[in-house]
Amino acid sequence: MEKHLLYKLYSTYYTELFLYLYSLCHDHELAEDMTQEAFLKAIMSLPDDHSNVRAWLYMVGRNQLFNALAKQNRTELKADIEDYEFTCDESILDGLIQNESKKILYEAINHLDKTKREILCMQYFSSFSQKEIAAMLHMTTENVRVQAHRGKKLLKDYMEEKGV
């Protein structure tokens, strides 16, 4: 792959991938390291017939992060990754979240289970289609649709409960 193409990929997707990985681990340094490793590994192992480099980067980044967390045997990582707890007290997110309703929405998203949260973040913040999400998370498209629908309903209920 040519140098200018690599630079274009990196400059186009770095921030987006970093924020996605950061939303999973809430560790700035780990997310940064995993983002860089994801680019290296994804570009080195991208299949010739793969048509969606962005989706490939997300999948590789997600796998790299979970492998790193498991390897470090962090206390946040329980026996089942579904139980992984997220916090919202990081300064990087405070800068991104400007008003109260966005903060409440962020809280609502963090109250969702891991699968629903990840699907909705990929769908709305990263603009992946349900088909792409299904491929990255190894789920059926129907399961992604159902999880997204249930997640949106839970978000709506949470927001209404908070008066937003």
C-alpha cells in the first residue's frame, strides 16, 4: 500500500476509531495504543477481497482492545465481558459533552448493556449499517436490528425518566 494512502486512511479514521475504543475502555493511553496497533495490524492483514476498510479497522481495533484487556487481567474485565463497567468521569468526554441533555443521553447510553450500547454507538456515531455491524459483532442482521430497537426504547425511557 502506498504511503499517501496509508496516511489518508490514518488521518480519516484515527479520531473516530480512537473514540470508539475509548468508549469501550475509558483509558486514554490504552485506547491510543490500541488504535495505533489496530491500524498496523489491519493494514498488514487486510484481505485483498475486503471491500470495507473502515469496518475492518473497527473489528481489528475491538479485538485488539479485548485481547489487551484480557492479557492485562484488569479488574474491570470480569469473567464475562458483558459485565464490563463503564464510567463517565473522564475529562476528554467532558470536553465533548457540552450541555445537560447530552450528558443525560451519555448517561443513558452507559446504562445499556454492552451489546446494545456498542450497536447504537456504531450505528449512530460511526454511521455503520446494521449489516456491517452484524458482520463486525458476529451477529445476524435481525439480531442487530432487534438489539438496536430495544436499546433505543431503553434510551427513550431513561430520558423520559430524567425529564428530557
